[in-house]
Amino acid sequence: YIDPPYKADIAGKANISFDLVDKENSIKSAQFTVYEKTEENSAPIVEIPINAGNNKKEIPVEEGKTYKVEIKVDYNLAPEQLPENEHLYMVFLLIY
């Protein structure tokens, strides 16, 4: 889970910080992606892998625009018993 959901300070940039908690040591991979929210499908402006623990990311922002932050986490709670039973956890945040 993500704790706290996020913190963002906007002044030409957004500093987003969060803890990705993995008590079961089950995360296979995790990704932090930011898109400018538009009517069209747009390419990510930031796309980086993340790890369990504290994560801090700085993203460029412009006043009056909306951004979508996507955090994807692939995990498997029982890899020895179900090696192909991975799950996807996604969190979406909007920054105005």
C-alpha cells in the first residue's frame, strides 16, 4: 500500500513523496509514471522504476495544467506456491 497517499508542492515543479510498504516482501516490480492530462493520449513526461520504502520524485509542472500520476505495483503474495499468480495494484492521483 501507499502511505501517505502523496504530498505535492507546486511551484514550477511538484515534489511527490510516498512510502511504498511491502511487509510481505512480495513486490516483483513497481513503476512511477506521470502524464499531462489532455483529451488525447499523451506520452509520459516521467517514467521510472521505484522500490519499496520511501520514494521522492520531482516532476516539472506548468500552472493551469493537470497531471496524472500513476503508480503500478506488480506483486505475488505466494511465489513458491503460485509462481505465475502475480497481481497488479494501481494508484492514480491528479495534480492541478
